[in-house]
Amino acid sequence: MIFNIRDIGAFTDFTHTQIYEAGKRGVLSAAIRLVQVIHTELIPAEDPPPIDQHFYEAGWRYVETAKGADVFNDMPYASVIEYGARADQIKPGKRMIDALAEWVVRKGFTPKTEGNIQATADIDKAARGMAWAIAMSMMGFGDRGKYPRRGIFNRDEGEGGLRIAEKAAARAEALIREEITAEIKEALG
């Protein structure tokens, strides 16, 4: 576009609009790249990675907003993986034991069977027993003082959880800068 000096107001409006829209596109593009970084770099870098059925990983997504985009994980248990859970916050119930029992079977921690009904019932009983033991170890029950109160995703001393969102935020600034710069260059030629 060509502007004369008399059109300085129009030029200012044009560049303001172009830069604003380029910024929004850049933030959206950075959000898309950030989700990819989470999937391909941050989660696989964890030892061991928090991957069982890939639900936590698949929960990371972006959404376009009026100002650009947001990146988030909408899985109900994402906050536990992100920040951990202290032992006193864990309240085992039927749903927790059921989920842990399914995990025990899926991981193959139960004895192998020939597929008959009694063997299946024995596996379910063994899996539920293991699930209960896992839940109790999270809470620190057992011989008083002998077993530590572990909680969930409390691997290190101090703050628990994997903190994938914090690691992603640290990477986001560079991605946003790259994407906005590229969008502004394209918009203004």
C-alpha cells in the first residue's frame, strides 16, 4: 500500500491494525508450536514419562482467544500430575481403587491365567489387593513411621508434580517472539 504524508492518520491506522492482527496470529501460531513441544519434547523427557494410555498427553491443547491463544490441559487429573498431591490429600475410594486395579491388570502385575471364570475372579481380587496396597503406600499407612507418606507425583524433595506447564511457559516466550516477528514481517512486507 502507498501513503502520502497527508495520509499519516490512515497510515497509522493501517499499521496499528496490521501489527495487532499479526500479533494475534503470532501468539496463536506459538500456541500450536508449544503444544507440539509438550507432546514431542517435554513429556517424553520425563523419567519415566507420565504415559499409560496417553490421556494426560492428549489433554494438552490450545484454543484461540480474542487476544491470541491459551494452552492448557483439560484432563480432570492434570493438576495432580502437574503439582503432585500430598499424602494427606489422598482419599482412596471405590473409583480410585477401580482405576488402580485396572492399571495393575493393564501393566501385567497380576498372575497369568487360562481365561476361566475362577481365574478371572482371582485376578480381579489380586488386582484390587494391589490397588489397595498402592493407595495405602501413597498415604503412608502401614507400620508407623516405617513407610514414608509418598503422595502422588512427589518424586523430589520440596515441590511435587512434573510441572510440565511451567517448563512449557519457559519455552513459550521464545516461540511467541519468533512467531510474532515472522507475522509482522509478513504483514508489513
